[in-house]
Amino acid sequence: MSTERLLQEIVMAFFFIFLGALLLLATRQRWRFVDPPDSWWWFSSQAMVKKVFGSRFAIALSYFVAVGFIVVGSIAMTGGLMTLCKRMGYCE
């Protein structure tokens, strides 16, 4: 893998972590796209989940997805940084 591709992977992993943190914040503060009104069920998947399974399940699902983004991003970031470290000769 080229160094440019490796750096791109690290940036993408950071973006995943950022998105997960933003979703955690949005869920905690009940932003509208995380906890939409029931009348939005026909175009918002989150509103559909809320309408079918209830508000508590929709919020729990948002937390689960946010933590999943953070975990996947952290694993990818760790792997990318370790590979970059070995390639640059700092880690052996």
C-alpha cells in the first residue's frame, strides 16, 4: 500500500471517529435528526424506527451506531498508524 493510500485510510478513520462523536452528542442532546417527530416517518428512517419500535429503541440504536463508528474508526486508525510507524522506521 502506498503512503498516500495509507494517509487516506488514516484520515477516513479519523472521519469515522468524528462522525461517531458527533452522533453521540446529537443523541445525548436529542437533536432533531436523531429524535425526529413521528410525522416524518415517511422520509426519515429514524422516525420510522421510532414509530415502529418506540422512542427508547430508536435512541438506543443511535447510541449503538455511534459507538460502532467510534470503535471501527479507532481500530482502523490504530492499524493505519502502526503501519505508518513501521514504514517510517520508528517502530520495529
